[in-house]
Amino acid sequence: MKSVIVILAALILAGCATPEPLHKKTLSGKPEGNYPGATIDAVRNTLLSRCNNGGGMSSTNGNELTCKKQLEGSGSIMTQLLIGNSYSTPPVFVLHYVIGQQPDGIKVWADSWVETQMSGGQINTMPTNDNHTRNIVQDGLDNLKIQN
């Protein structure tokens, strides 16, 4: 019981902290990447390689790509407490990309969330749209080197 109170106090205090400023504001409000002269296949393959080389599992469906990686350590424990329980699957971080053709090249939009599956099969999710996570995803898109 005492540890639950400490965790709740930490969450409340963390909510009072000044949020990290965004590195880049976008029209969609999501992390975005622009790749002039690239092809959809080249961008998709580069994102697939990055996901799999980082230890994630990837899947594609047309111009969408989803990368999932099981959370570890304290992040896993906190997520399990927030959206799961002792019977749910270990929490997973999900990074979902939509890849679109634009007049000047390819554009990628990214969404992210964490999820866990409950014992009855229900999937609980929680968006990870805090500025820190958005900055990490945005920096990853900005530094993406397309492999043609």
C-alpha cells in the first residue's frame, strides 16, 4: 500500500512539472517527416529496417507500418499499473507510421501509444503524445536516412 501511495505522489508531482518544449510544431500536431525525391517503398523499407534493427516487430499494410516493442524496466511496471493488471500481457510500445505521396516527395506521419492485452482479450491502450515522446519520434524522422 505504501508503494502505491509513493507512485501516485510521484505521478502527481510529475504532472506539475513544466513540459519539455516541442522541437518542431507540425500542421497535423503529430511527428512528421518529409523526404523529397524518395519513393514510398524506400521510405517503408528504411522504417522497417530501423524497427527491426532496434529489436522491434514490424508489420505493414499498404502505406501503413506498425512497429511494436515490449517495454522493459520501470516503464513496463508503470504502464502495467496504469492500463493493465497482473493478468495482462507485458505492455508494448507501438509506433504507427502512415506514408503518403506528396507533390514534392514522400511524407510520413507518426502516432504512438502503449498497449496491453487483458486476460479476456480486451486491449487497453494509452496514447503517448507527451512532448518528450513526440520529440524522440520527431528527431527519429528528421534523422531518417532513406536507403534507395
